[in-house]
Amino acid sequence: MEEVKLWRNRVVAETAKVYRGDPCAVDWILTALLAGGHVLLEDVPGVGKTLLAKALARALGGDFTRVQGTPDLLPSDLLGFSVYRPQDGSFEFRPGPVETFLLLFDEINRASPRTQSALLQAMGEGEVSRDGVVVALPDPFLVLATENPIEFEGTFPLPEAQKDRFLFTFRLGYPTRAQEESILSDLPFARRGVDEVIAVSSPEEVRSWQALVSKVHVDAKVRGYVLDLVEATRKEAALRLGLSPRGGLALYTAARALALVRGRLWVLPDDVKELFLPVTAGRVALTAVAAARGLEIQTVLTELLERLPTPALVQP
């Protein structure tokens, strides 16, 4: 699908005006958007997470809201609340920031578990319950959450159920030297921020591409490869928690969406390999022995991926 590839190129080019990091991160976020998923960015402050989220929202022509995670943040601060009007004795509901196209939840692990759980229904079902009424959220709806993987004081670790709602968990990482040089040389432009980013898409266009994901062909060998990877995580001695069926479905759906973003209507084994770590990292857990030995989940998953043979596939 050349049209989708051109759409992706337009969005990446517009986002690159202010975000000078790896364009692969933009590809993955667009993949999550088309797959109907959400993204958790585990990275240190200052690498451009907020800038990337704002630029993406503007380029895609959607609304953007940002919520800062704090211990005193209440579910109503996300979902909205009713305000009493003494003039006529009625209540007026004021929607919360969750009713948007792209919600950036900064430092989500600083919010209390009660507030974190308020997002479960929104992320899983695309709707929220308020005042006893279920209300559908805007479509499409994307949550970009961030957390600092180094600073843990005053934080509430995300429960497994919450992590499982994120399609991808990954890090943006530091920019290359050339990318950082462009940041320094374009400092006057950077001060203007995302105001220079223009909309090159719309929520309606995004919905049209989302509808195509289910039409992306997946060969039997590629499906078998996905199942092999899922089974391998459950048998891996260093992991006490392997991929669930929902995790396997997430990998399968994400690979189809990535193929579409890259302009194809068929999935390659390399699509599955590329997304295995960001899909799996937040859904598996190390055993106590492996953690005590200093192993990292990324290392275990990379070795597992290298052990399994990649199926040969003839492209259509």
C-alpha cells in the first residue's frame, strides 16, 4: 500500500522538524496507533518524549493533552468531574483530559494505583464510566505514558494488568552525535517548539488505515513463528512469567500494523523480529534467581530471539 507509506513519510518528516531522535520510534508509535494499542516509554528525562508526543499529535491533526503523574492525582482528574451550579441546583459535567486524541501521561508510575487503574477501561475498551454512565472516547485514542526507569523514590510500580494494556514498551534512547548536533545548531527553531509542525493527516485518515490492518496477509509460516516465540517465553528458565495469549495476539496484530506502515499488505518474519522486544519486554518477568544474577529482560529476550530460527518466506 503505497498510500500508507506516503502517509507515514509525511508524518515522520513533519515530526522530524522538532524531534531529532530515531525515526524508528515514530514508526512504532504509528504502528501502535494503527493497531489500536498504546505505548509506554521507559526513559530518562530530557530525551524528547513530550516533544515527540506533541509533534505527533499536531502532524496527525488530533487533539493533545498532557497529565503529570503525582501521588495526589485523582481518577476524577483524568476522567472528569461534576460541578454544582447553585444558580439552578444542577450539576454540570466537565470532561477530563482523557477525552482526547493523544493523551501523554507523564511519569505514570508517580500516580497512585487507584489513578493508574482508572486508565484500564479507557485503554482496554476505549470508553470510560462516569456518574454511572459509560461514555465512548474519541476514536482513534492513543495513550503515550512515560516513566523514569532509574528514579524509584515516591513511585508506584505499574501492576502487570496495567503493563499488559500497553502494546509497546521501549526506550527512545540518546540521539546520535549527528542528531544532537542538529539539535544544537537549530536551537532558535527549537524554541518555537511544535508551532511549526503542520497537520498532514487527520483522525479520519487514521481510522481508514486502521481498518486495513485486518486485511494484511499473514503466511502460515509467520503465524507459526509467532507461536514459536510465545511458547519459547513460557519455557525460558530465566522467566517466571511468559507471554499470555493476549501477548501473542498483540505481537501478531502489531506485526500486521507495522507491515502496513512500511507499505506492505503482507507480514515478513523480520516484522515479527523487530517488534518482539517492544511487545514482550513489558509482559514478561524474570525469576528471582535470574534477577539476583543481574540479568536483564532485554538480554534474555534477545538471546531467545537469536536461538529460534527465522522462517524463510517468499515475498508475494
